[in-house]
Amino acid sequence: MAMESIVERIRQKASDISEQLVAWRRFLHQNPELSFEEAATSAYIQGLLSDCGIPHRAGFARHGIVGLLSGEGSSTRVIALRADMDALPIQEENDCPYVSRNAGVMHACGHDVHMTWLLGALVILQDLRGQWSGRVKFLFQPGEERLPGGASAMISEGALEDPVPDCIIGQHVQPDMPVGVVGLRDGMFMASSDELYLTIHGQGGHAAMPHLCIDPVVVAAELVLALQKLVAREKDPFGAAVLTIGRMTTPGGATNVIPSTVHLEGTFRCMDEEYRKSVHQRIRELATGICNAHGAKLEMRIESGYPALYNEPALVQRCRELGMQYFGDEGVTEAPARMTSEDFAWYGRKVPAVFCRTGIGKKVSVHHPRFDVDETCLAVGAGWLALLAMRI
Ligand SMILES: [Zn+2]
Ligand SMILES: [Zn+2]
């Protein structure tokens, strides 16, 4: 079938199921669950898949689901589609009929939309199975928002085996873009992310007698500034990296008391694995050196998070071509690189991958208590994912 007519057929199918998509998304939005606790979400999706006669298997990374759809053509190609399932520990502040019913939990990163997009794409793919060839593997993945993330567990439990996909596609909501626009970028797209935990043990005492103490606050201040130099002075200025100490606490201390301990917590993000490893080592050296110089003791832990996300350029190019057909020339934009991270990056370590960002028509940022989407994005994103699965 000619490209124009397949795009038309997909658009028509997506529009036919648009009310259904809204209903699914609203149910998921009203019933959000935290990372690795997505039992009801998983049951709901399994029910819908069963109702639609779409074969699947549950129990990956606890609540994950993997399945396979076959087109009628004889190709052996396998295309994987992935949606994440978890919500965030945020109290929703929207005033809408589908507001979260779970206090303190909210789909504020659009994962309810991601699941709906994937469900919609599967329904379209099933209806149009005479129009495509090969197999589509689909992954509903839990726990994207919390380390160690669900993706690595899905992989180690075999989600990318039997059959091994030729490539994998992920799609994320993008608040600052209108509905009908997709953002693409080849190469390094999102950052790696590591969590830093440092405790400086000094010796507390009277604030007026610092010479009798080892002041961990001053040591911590020196350390926070020194850590910035790892980015400012030890990184090639053409590469991106960020180190932020986001929390500095002490169990004691007062205007007149030097505490005995300071805790620091932060994040380190970059786009380059070699540099990433070297920085872990340099943080250790700097922190140990500064603490030693002042007679303080250091405890530290670096929790390695997700790797940097790499988009396979050939796949991105194909997405651009298909995007022109589906969204029109104006609807395909160059997405800027981001220092946020995504555990979708793990899939890209195993098979060629592309992660795109799709406009949702509302401006409030993800992870905000007033985040929401223009629901016309549901049919648009479902159709887009179906087209990619059929033609990438
Ligand atoms: Zn998020
Ligand atoms: Zn997200």
C-alpha cells in the first residue's frame, strides 16, 4: 500500500478509537501507582490486552508485560515498542474530573499517556495487520522513575530475547510542544545520571571555639565548590556535564553550635561514559583529600544510575522521513539534548534504539503537580507509534 494511504488508514483508525483512548488514559491517570508497585496498572493493561485478543505475558520485573503481534506479511523483522508504567510521589493539584484518586501519587511524567499510546498502537496494528509484515514486540515496563529502574530488570529477565528485536522505539510526552509535533535527535540525546551521597564526620563543639573542633560545615563548603571544578576544569568544554549538590543537611548545629556531621546529596550527569567513570574516581579523590587535609573523615557512596541515551542516527533519519508523512514538514523538529535521564537508555545498549518526544499541547513541565496534557495527543501519538512499528 502506498505510503500516503497507509498514513491515512492509520489516522482514520486512531481517530475511530480516540474516545476509547481518552477513557483508558483517564482510568490510568486516576489510579497512579509508584515505581515497582504497578500491580493494578498491570492488571488493567492485561485485561485490555486480553479483551483485544492480543497475546502477552506478565511478570517481567514484577509488574511488566511483554507480548508479540504478527503482521500478515512474511518478513522476519521484529520491531519493539516500549512504554513505562509508573507514577511519581506528587500530590496532584489539577482540578479535573480525572484527577488522581491516590493521595500523594500522580502520573506527572505522562506515563499514563505512554501506556495509552502503546495500547492504541497495538489496536491499530492488529486491525491493520494485513498492511504490515514481521512482528511487533511490546514492552510495558515498570519503575522508570526510581533507581535501579525497570528497564535493566526487564532485559535481564529476557524481555529482549526470543525474539531479539531489530530495534526498539520509545516515545515520551513533551510539554512545550503542540500536539502534532515530534522532536527527534540523533546521537547522544539524554544524560547518564548518578547519585552522590557523602557524609563528612568532623568534631562538633562551641561555635566560638572553632580551634577546638573540626568544623564539617566549612569542609563541606570547600568540597561543594571543589566538585564544581570537575565539570568546569576537567571536562572538554564541548561536552555536556552537570554536578549538583541538591541537599546539604546536618543532624546538629545551631547559631552557636558546630555540628559533628554534614550530609551531602547530589547528582552527576553527563553524555560520555569514559568521563563518567573518571569523575567517579575524581570525586572520591577530591573528597578524601579535602577531608584528610582538615582532619575530617569521609563516608561516600556513588549510586550508578542510567547510562546516557543514544539514538541510532539511521533510525532517527527514518523517523524524520516518516514524521514528514505523518506530521507534515512543520511537525518534525530537532529536539535539544537534555540533561534529564531515562532508563530507556539501557535498551539502546542492547539493540539499536530511538527515543522521540511528542508534543502534548500543554506547557506545565513534567514532574509538576499541575502537569496535564491536551487529550487530542492520545490518538496522534498512538497512530505515530503504529506507523513507526509498520514502516521504520
Ligand atoms: Zn519522569
Ligand atoms: Zn518519564
